[in-house]
Amino acid sequence: MTVPASARLGADPGTTKVLVVEDDPGVAAQLVRALTRGGYAVDHVSAGGAALNRGHPDVVLLDLGLPDTDGVQVCRQLRQRSQVAIIVVTAFGEESDRVSALDAGADDYLVKPFGVNELLARIRAVLRRIRPEGDVLRHGPLTVDLRTRKVLVNGTEVALTPKEFDILECLAGDPGRVQSRQDILETVWDANWYGPTKVLDVHMTSLRRKLGVPGLIETVYGRGFRLGDLS
């Protein structure tokens, strides 16, 4: 068995695992499909009890209107037992609902309906927030220190501009997963970016040149970019 070239210190290597806790079959199917297309390993349960006994996901998308128990209580129990990222996705949009969920330990709160790109951006943002200080990402010859914002290739430091580092962080945070051009633009530049996308190509060309590792950053035509498998 081949060991993945990528690994995050302090965490298991591999694809980010997302648990969808949603009792509406139609909504659940849409979420699973969108997340799978985004490169995540997705599991789904329709009840709170099942969510509390479903392995060790990296992210939980939690509906509050569950058939067997109060979603806020599920959130509280999940938080008591782990530091998993919890994003509440619910039709309940009242301030009191938000406060209850956040007080119970939710990291973010998203009211239905919402767009797929916003959901994926919220997942990335939450994962960035919960990383411990000094978190280091590794992928083949590449080392990215998120706290110091230093980048090493084969042990040699590479000087990047702030935007180049942010682009690399997007890719290195989940190696192998395709990041769309729009997702990178919204993450690195602005959530409402409407400027020319050529700016990304210019920075990507410079980033590849500075890293100097052929195949490290792959273009997936029609979809976006990802870190290549260097194993």
C-alpha cells in the first residue's frame, strides 16, 4: 500500500472527512453530492444518536431539526468529547437559535438555503481557525508553516509574497482536492471578487517558478488547481 505523500503534523494524512447530519433525504443528497465533488470524504446520518457514534470526522455539518433529539444537545455533546469542526446548517435563522448553537460549541452557523461555494468556503475557514498554533503542512518536498508563514522546499526556504502564500495555503490545506479558480479568488482576494481572473494566473505562474518542483501544482482543466501526487 502506498503511503500518501502529504501529511499534516498532528493529524492523520488523507482526505478531510465530513459527516452530514441531516434528516431530509433531498437536502442530504445534495450536500453529499456537492461535498464529494469538492473532494471530501463524506458520510451521512439522519439522526443525532447516530451522529454521536459515527467515528471521528474532521467536520460535522449539523442540522438542528433532528427527529430523535435536539440538535443543540448533539452539538454540545460533540464539543464535550472532541475538537471537531461543527457547522450548523439549518432553516432556523432566529438570533436565539444562533446564540444557542454557538454557545453549545458550534464553530459556524449557516442558514438554509445557501450556495455550495459559500458552504465550501465556510468549511475551509473553520478548518483554518481550529488549526493549532505551529501547524505545519507537508507534501512531498514541500513544508508550509502556517504560524510563521514560512515555506521550505527540500529544506530550503522559499520567499513568497503574501498572496502567493495564501494561494499555496489553499492548495496545501487539503492536498489532492481540486480548488476551483473562483474559490481561490474568493479566499485569497475577496469573497465578492468580480475582477479579472488573470490575476490568479499571474500569481500561479510566479508561485510555480519559485517553488521549482515540476508537477507540484497541477492544473485540472475546466476545474481548477491542486497539489499533485509526488509519491
